[in-house]
Amino acid sequence: MSWNYRVIKHVYDKEEFFQIHEVFYDDNGNPHLMSQEGIVPYGDTTEEISRSMIHMMGALIKPVLDASSFGPDPDPAATVSTTLGLLNKK
């Protein structure tokens, strides 16, 4: 099973927003699963963060995927809060 970062479109209260998620593909190369929360850059060094962001930026040149194609979209507001919460931890 392969994976990469992809931009995912979410809809919540009739409002669209976008997050980068890890997307996993089946043996035929079709998107099969996505990470529940959006992804934030992470690393133990600035070099690791740079590599992570470069991979994430690759998602911007691929077609946007719709979260609903992976099943019911969990409360996307909660996933944003979880993702942003990672940024606020000290």
C-alpha cells in the first residue's frame, strides 16, 4: 500500500475548507483511506520540517480529493481543532 499527501475538501455547515491529509492507495492505485486529522509539518530538526513541507507542497499540484469519497466526513471542525491544537502545544 502506498501513500502521499493530498489536499482534501471538507464541507461543514455548508462551508467548504481544505486540509492536507495523508492518503493511502489500494493495489490498483485508487485512493482508499485518508488520515482522520489534517497533517501539520513536524520534525526533530528544521531540516526534517523542510523535507516534510516539501512533500506536503507536492499535494498542491495534484487534484483535490473530496472527503466524502472516503465515507462520512467526521466532524471536520473537530479535525481542524485537533490539528491546530497540535500547533498550540508547548
